[in-house]
Amino acid sequence: MELTLYTSNVRGLASNTKYNSKITIKDIESLKKALAFDYVPVLFKDYTRSIANFISSNCIIVDCDNDHSDKPEDWIDLVKLMEHFPNVRFYIHYSRHHMKWKDDKSPRPRFHIIFFCNEITDEKVYSILKKDIYNYFPYIDNNALDSARLFFGTENPEVEYVDGELTIDEFIKDIKSEEFLLQDKPIAEGTRNDTMHKYATKLLKRYGDTPVAYNEYLNINERCSPPLDDAELNQIWTSANKFYKEKIISSPTYVKPDDYGVIKWDSLIPLDDRKLAPFPIEVLPDAIKNYCLEVSEATQTPIDMAGVVALAILALSMQRKYQIEGKPDWLEQLNLYFCVVAPPSERKSAVINHLIKVIHIFEMNYNEAHTLELEKSELEYQALITKKNKLAKDVEKGKAQPSELDEVITKLNGFNRLHKLILAVDDVTPEVLANKLKEQDESLAIISSEGGIFDIISGAYSKIVNIDILLKAYSGDFVRVDRIGRESISLKKAKLTILLMVQPKVLETIMNNSIFAGRGLNARFLYSIPNSKVGTRKLTTKPIDEDTKEAFYRLINSILNENPNAKEIITLTDGAYKELENYHDSLEIRLDSDLKDIGAWAGKLVGNILRISGALCRAHEIKYDGYFSDGTKEDENGSYIVQEDVMKDAIKVGNYFLDHALYSFEMLGDDSKKKNGKKIIDTLVKQEPHLTEVSARDILRLCRKFDKETLEPILNLLCDYGYLKEKDNVQTGVGRPKSQVYLINPAIYENNTS
């Protein structure tokens, strides 16, 4: 007799997704306490409202705004609600617009119906139940049937309770059964009209407006005590028929009589991996494009690899000096986070080594040129450390004055200790990363062909999940790293570029890490999943042209040799801004539709495109007059200004990453499931005679590599892709539960392939 609601700490805020206050409803008073805030009837993963996070629920909530008619006599109230749901227990919460004007609708009863139900742990089952309620009672809002629907609280909740023996799922199960129509129960006077109307509606839904339906309707009238006369019967039938044609037939979930009992199959979704968008190598400046093409040819790898690595090299080279201004109140850094996904033996390291060599050579030459300064700085620093330690002991023994120690400490704190230049590191711990950033003027890159950094930050070694520095260094935020027994490290505006080349299994682990996803680390990466060239690679290839390599090296060195202290802001022409604005507006609409599931990632795409446009602009090495023109006139003494065509190129790159992100977030995690799904379908196709249905136990017997735990998600995938469909199981008696039975889409035999 209890139900559970989850509330937020706000009221009337539709954008809120956190519902982390669990309230067990035992009576009206406890319900009123919950309804003072926005609430949901579902326990969500991490208490974050979304269909994908559905865990469980023991109640169903629907909206009734009485928008179906402007006639008061047609409105649903508590009495009519009880008539439609006899013996069902529920609460009513009158909504904030109850008996008030809402939009263009006059004041009328408006309320939420909170039905009790047995606990449901499957989102699909929950969603279907809400649709079944609507099919039976189409006075509720059919736009509020998704499993993650929120309900607004009210300041002084008005609540009513109706007792009953049935939960809503039990009631719906009863009315859906054929036996419900065949129950030989007398229909007492006083309930005849309403009951006959329900039966008429049910018969019309089952048989349509046919003689069969009407004859059944007349037979049910014989159970009325006394039977209704012909005039009343015709009036009730006409009313039910009107309701059927105006409300029921138009419902998207209504199964037409001709389709009743006929299994409808969706088209099969191929289990083979789809080809993703190719990397738009043509948008890169010639010095980068030509070198990437030659590296790709020499290593026999997809051009995506070289192209993405080149963008990372550009980002780490520019991030010390440049920012880009989208508009007067919008500045972006030029650092970027990349994740390239490829199976083993795809020569990831070879591609990285070719392109990062220019960085290593620059580091080596810089450190050799500054050897004397570096050694002198280190000697002076160590001398100050030694002097400080000696004075500390002397002060303790009374052999020196505290002021002498203070003077040395002041010098030490203000000492500009020089460090060897390091532009890029491999996998490091967060603490080491903070140290290196501090030493390198808060600018660094992580470049790795393995992706072990994710194991480190996820606590694989220290058991502490620490991703703060990666989150904040993406945006250039203040970072403070506290260290036990040592001085804390503070970074005012850390700048970090990341390039990881990982195997699909690593990405699957990343995507399934709730902390990474919940805090937005996954959303910061631009993903690339190159189409493999394995099977078509050549042994003999053209050597990389030295002039092409030199042009690439010259460009990167020209950026690295710029004075990082002379900060520069790249701006946009009006044409470039308009291109970005148009893209933003078109993307914004999609954030609430086809990109909703990757909203956190897609919400950062425009900012990343802006950063990429800045990188491309500088790499073209063309400056423009930004003072006496519209920013489109070349001027070697001018500044870097993103042109319209460069912004279009950046958008092409952004769309490439968008296509690959959709695959990464929605599909790649299913990679192993798809492969195993293909094996199951191949096995089923080989069975003679062809099977029309199969149980989970049958599949375990036919495909012995699986167990019950690993099989379930694969079968769910095959259902989602249209190969299988769950068959309703009827459990009778006691003993071992029956294994789930799945209907098999006959199309698998027509295609004879998975």
C-alpha cells in the first residue's frame, strides 16, 4: 500500500534533471510533503532523470488537463475517474493550473493521477503500460507518456485518495484479456449505461465497427438487470462509436482489428558496422595536408589518423599563445581533446611517431640552446635550498636570526626556476600532470597510443578517481591540487591538449564509466573511428618526400618559436561569425531531437568548431587588416582573423567528429554484442526446419560460448535491431520459471545473412 516518489529541491523548473530525495508515501500527509517540489515516480541511475537511466518504479503518474472538450459536462472529475477505474487505488494531485486559465483553455479540473503498480524494472514495460492506460483512457495527455516525465510540485498541494484492491498494471491486464469481455457477471441497474459504454468501446477496439462487434454488444446487454431498451442501446453505441473514431483510431499505438494477432516486424537493422564519414583532409592547409597524406601512404593507415594527430599537434603548438574570440563576451582556448579508436595492429604508434617528431626535435633543440641557463638556474635554486635548510637548523640552535631565514625563503619563493622544455608527456598521474603543468607555464599535452591515462585517473592504481585537472584544463579554469605532506599546486589558467589512440574495448570502458559520463569528461573529447585499411595494405610504398616533411616542420616550428608571453586573440569576420551562428542555430534544434542522447557532447561542438577554426586560421599563415577594413584584406603586418571559408572548413571538421561521436556514444559500446548477435543469428539460420521462435535456454544450448548473464544484453540488442521479439510468457503452477521465448523475424531466412 506504499509507493515511492523522488523529488528535487526546486519547484516549476523543467530543465532540472536531479531528483535525489526519496520519499516513501504512506498517507496523504507524506504525499503532500513530496508534492511541494517537482517530482518523478522513477528511480534513475545517479538520480539523473532520463529514459536511459531508468532503474525501477512502483507507481505510474499521468496528466489529465481535460483538453478533450470545452463542455463542462464532458470533463473528467473524481467521480468519473472512479467509474473508469473501478476498484483501482490511486491518488489525485491537483496541478498548478487546476481551475485556472491555461493558454487559451478556460478554467477546468486539471490533475495528476498517481496510480499504484507492482514494481517495474524494465523501462520498455513501464512505457508500454503508460500507453496501455492511454489506449483505455484517452483523456490523459498523450504527450506525457515517456518514462522520464517530470511533474511540477505545487506550493500547497491539494490531494485526494481513492482506495481499491487493484494496482493499475493488474487492472490493465484484466481489461486487455479476452476473458474480461466474457465474464458472465450481471450488470446491476445504476451501472448499466456506463458499463455498456465501456464494453462497446472495448468491442469496437477489438473488432472495429462491424456486425460481429454489435452482436457481441447485444449479447452483453442480456446480462443487464433489466436489459436496456433499443433506444438506449443505440444511443450508447453511437456515443462509443464516435469516441472510437475520434480518439482511439488516431492513437499511434492502436492496433487495428485486421492487424490484431498479426506480428508486425520492423525492418532489420544491419549488424555489420556502418561506414563513418571520411576525414575532410582537404580543409587542412597544404603544409599539413600534404604531410598527412604521405604519412598515411607510408604507414598504410587511414587518413583520419594522421589528420587528427596533426590537429592535436597544431593545438599544443598554439595553446600557449593564442585564444579565439567568438564574440565580445566569448573567448575560447585553442587546446583540444581527441580520442582516436582503432583495433590492435592498426599502426597507431607509427602515425603518432611520424607527426610528433617535430615536437621532440623542437624540445631537444630548445633545451640544448638553453643548457647553460638551465644548469645555472638549477645550481642557484639548489644553493638557495641548501642555504634555507642550514639556516633553519642554525635558527633552531640560536646561531642565526629568523630574519635571515625569512630573507632566504622570500628569495626562494620569488625565484624563477627554469625547467627543461617539455611540450608533451605520455600517460601520467594527475599529481605528476599538475607538477609538469606548473613547470611548463601551465601548458602541456598528453599524447599516447595506449590510453592508460584513463586507468590512472579512474583509480585503477590509487583507488581514487581524480579527473578534476582534466576537466578544468580543458576550459582553462583555475586548478588546485592538494598534496599530502607537500605544498599544494595552484594553476591559474591551465591549458591541456590530449591525444589518445585507444582500442575499442578501452572506449567501451570509458563510455560505461558513470563518473566520467556524469562529470562530463566524455563530452570533452572529439572522437575519431577510422575505417580500417586492414586487408588492403601494401608493403612497398612511396617514401615520404623530404620537402613535404620540411614544409610541415617549418610551419609547426614557426608557431612554437612565437613568444608565448605576447598573447594574441584571433577574431572572426562577420561572414565567419554568420556561418558559425547559422550552424549553432541548426544544431540547437537537434539538441532536443536526434542529438538528445549525446546532448552533453553536442553542446560543446560549436565551441570546439570555434577552436578548430582558430587553429586552421593560424596554420594558413595569412594575416589580415582588422582596423581599416572588414577583416578580409590581407596585410602581412595585420592579425589573424578567421575568414568565412575557414569557418566553413572548421564546420566540416566538426561534422566529421559529430558523425563519429554518434557512433562512439550510441553504437561502439555494443560492438562485442553485435558480433555475438551475428553469431546467434547465423546459428538460427542454419537450423532445419526453420524456427519461428526460440527460448533463451535453446540459444544457450545452441551457442555454448554464452551464459545467462552475458546472453541477456545480446538478446536485447537483437530485439532492438528487429531480429527477435519477446513473446508473452504465461507462468502457471509452481516450480522453475519458464525461459523467455523470442519470436524470430522470418526476414533472417530471406536474407540468409546477418
